[in-house]
Amino acid sequence: MALGARCIVAVVLLAGVAGAGCGSASNQSSGRTRTYYVAADTVTWNYAPAALDRITGQPFQGLALELVEPRADRIGRIYKKAIYREYTDSTFTTLKPRPAAWEHLGILGPLLRAEVGDTIRVVFRNNADHPFSMHPHGVFYRKDSEGAPYADGTSAGDKADDGVPPGGTHIYVWPVVERAGPAPGEGTSVLWMYHSHVLETADVNAGLIGPIIITARGAAKPDGTPKDVDREFVVMFAEMDENTSRYFEDNVRRYAKDPAKIPRHSTSTFADPFYLSNLKESINGFIYGNTPGLTMSQGERVRWYVFGSTNFEIHAPHWHGQTVVFNHMRTDMLSLGAMQMAVADMVPDNPGTWLFHCHVAPHLEAGMQALFTVSAATASR
């Protein structure tokens, strides 16, 4: 067996065992296994819980009103969805509280975090009403932890992960090998994601998607956060297509005032106002400035992890009043394609409340906007 092949086998088999490696410090595992208890739960989701356009500070008007108000031929702003939520243990009886610093995650699943050399272990419970899974990007996985059904030649235990039935449980194991961490020249941490991949389009648009942050070996604090960062934000610019969600029919029946007037998929097109009303141009599942918790202080080292979703996604995130460093370039904008992930560093120097939005005009107008606040530095800082 070639040396390279032996190294790969060693990393896979011995991830999570202290000292495992292929003869160099860079390939040795720290041995820490980080276990998360994650369930797919059905929830009632409100894209604009303040019932207010927080960007203008006024009641919804015009297009915004078309998108949020339930009518005979509109669903409105409230939908049944399935999302990932974190629990305290394998009984799945107690939700793990989300810290205030992470309330901005909104519809996103729990943040899974590890350092290169660790192993991520996810105990997944499907509390929802369709088969769902967890498919990760970036980290290492074997066939029993891929979370995607297709004709890959496997059988038996290697298929149990493909779609966990309602009420079922599966354990996913994802070793965090070197190629899951930052590449040479990158910062100290990188963003990946996970999502259900049973019927990917229907699953992700139902709401089943979440972030993974991997910190470089030796660059993490005990909790896995990068040592050189004071504040982190994870932001998904996503056109949530409720027309293709697993729960489209449920939402028509529950929330449209006259379901008989609702066109079904066979007759829906981008020229249909009802169809367009279900394309929720959202930031972490919120529209028109309803994303909470994007707060920081002047002079902090702030890291933004920004990504797109799985639809026809072309986004141009733009920060007002500040700049970031992305891909070794100073800028105040990024470009995102479908499922693209980006990391940008900011040291905010301009106190105030600022706009953060997509510069693609139809997305901007349809509510893909948020506010972030930079508080003035204290005298002791």
C-alpha cells in the first residue's frame, strides 16, 4: 500500500485517538470527540416575527405587504417547516438553549464546531414526518455517515444513514482531517455546512440546513472557537422556495384563506405572483430586517461566515459603513453562488446601526436585508 493511502486509512480509522498519524505532527489527531444531539423537528416559522419592516421602521407596504400578508391566494409570512435543533442529551427531551450571541442563527441548525484532528459525532433523531438525513460538506465521512441516497453500490448498515425514518435515530461520525481545515494562506477557521439530502431540494427548502466551523489545529480555544477572533456571525443568504418545500400542501391548507384559489406546481411559473410570493429572500430565515442579534463592538475582531443555499442562488452580500478582508482583498461586498461558503474578517471602526443586504435588486426588494449594530468602544478597550 502506498504511503499516501496508508495515511488516509490511518486518519480515518484513528481519528479521535491521541497521537494517531502518519509520522508528522501535522497529521496527528488531538483525540477529542465532540458529540452533538440534533433532531429534525417540525415548527411554525415566521419570516417577519416583528410584523414590521424593520428596515424602514414602518408597517409593510407595496411588495413587502404582498409577501407577508395572508390572503385568499397568498400564504403570507408563517409556514410549517422542519429545522434542525440541538438537545442536551440522547433522550431528546430538553432543547439546548441557544446563547444570546447566536440568536442570529434563526432558522439555521445548531453550529457544529471542531478543531482539525477532532471527530464530530452527531446523534440524530428524526422527530419530523418524512425521512430526513444529515449530509456534511468538507469533513471526512464513510458511507454509513454520508446522509445521501443514491446507487453507490453499498447495502445494509451503509444505507441506514441515507434517510432516517420518522421516529428513527442514527449516529453520524465525521473525522475532521487536515483537508477539512483552512488551507495554507487562509485564516484560522473555515465554514462548511450540513443539510438533509434525502430529497435535497424539498428538504433544504423545508428548512433543514446548518453550519459547521472548523478551526486550524492548535488555533482553537477549548470550546473550539478561533483564538484570534472576538466575535463570530454565521449568515445564510437564502431564497427559501416554499413552493418546493416538503410542506407546500400543508401550508396551503393551513394558511391560505382560500386554498382552492392556489395554483399547484404543475401550473406555477416565475410569472405567477403566487409562486413568487413563496420565494422568501431571507437572511437566516428572516426578511425585511427581522434577523436579530447582529451586534458587535468597535475594534473587535469579527469573523463573518457567509453562505448561500441550494436553489437558483446568486447573491451579493454588502455591509454598509464597514469593510472586510475576504480572499486577501479589502472589500465591502462578496459574491455567492449556490451553496458557496465564504469567510470575511472585519474590525468595525464606525459605530452605529448599519444595513447588511443582498445587492441583487429583486432580492433586496423582496426583503433580503438585515441590520447590524456596532457599539462604540469603551474606554478600557
